[in-house]
Amino acid sequence: MNSGIVPIGARSILDAATSLFAYNGFESVSMASIAAQAGLSKACVFHHFESKEKLYLEVMKNASAGHAHYAEELYRRPGMSADKVRELIEFEIRDTLAHPQRMRLITREVSEKGHAGMRRHARRVFQRNFTAVVSLFEQGRTTGEFRQSIDPAAAATLLGGATYFFFACREALHEFSETSSLESPETYAQRIAWLILSGVLSEPRPHGSET
């Protein structure tokens, strides 16, 4: 399928496939079930996507492209790296809450056991997202805004983990008195950004120090 404007029929197929792949995994989903979910014929599905493998790859690209594009645009945009990281965290939380099936799909296919070939493809697609976030932290380190001792990959991992925790555990946040102030996505994003950017030590310790 060519990139660009997605035809209405193809869009309904992608939406149906995203939902089914997210909950059931690649191997358990058939093209017939995708057609039924989309309200189309199986022939129509094959008209737009010649195989389940190619449909799956298109689903993965669509699920992660928005985040990668946003992070890459932030990298190219002039401004402070700290502001870019704050904006990215807020965007990630808003986006995951608006499109929960995309988050389930990416988490399932990147981390869980499944079809080995499809998992490799999923991870290659996810790589673009992770690289874009790492680049933001590397940019801040290069300009001197961030400490030279930070590990950009570790920072990107921490950011992703915080986003996923809010997505997966947000209902529990309503029940814990300690987290009552973090129920708002905006407040959560702001405070997580502050922790990632500022840390918790009163004075930064040398890289690798344990005491």
C-alpha cells in the first residue's frame, strides 16, 4: 500500500486490524476476522493489503508514526531541550489515552511472545520511536543544557516507562491517597518531566558514584 492519504476502506481495515492485533496477537487474527470487524468483504481487504503480513506492518507503522514524527519535529525545532522533553511527555500521555489500542498493540508486539518474524518487524518500527526520543536527550547534552554524565538511552527508557505506567495504572491512581494529585494527565506529565530533568538528589553526584 502506498503512503499518503489512506482511502476510507483501507482506513476501516487498519482500524479493525489494530484492534484485533492489539488484543489477540498476529497469529490468532485472520483476514476474515478483520474483514468482519471492518464490515467489509474479505476480497476488499485483500484488494488493499495483499497479505496479512503486509497489513500487520502497515498497522504497526500507523500505530507509531505519529509519536515518531512528533519527536523528530521537536528535535528539528529551535528551542530549549528541556521544553521539548516536557512537550513530548505531555504529547505521549495525551496520545496514549486518545488511542489506547495503539499502545496495547505496540506493547504486546514488542514485549510479548508471538510470531518471531512479526516481532522482528515490530521492533524495527518501534526503533524509530526510541531513536527519536534518545536524540532529544543527546541534543540537550550536546548543547550543554543537560549534564554530560546522563545516559540518553536510559533517560528515554525512563520517559517511556513513566508514560506506560500512567496508561496501564491510571485507574489505580484514583484509589491511592499518595497519587491523588497525579490523576490529571497534565499534572502527571509536568511532574514526571521535572523529575526526569532535575532528578531527586539535592546535589548531582559524579557519574557512577554509589555513595
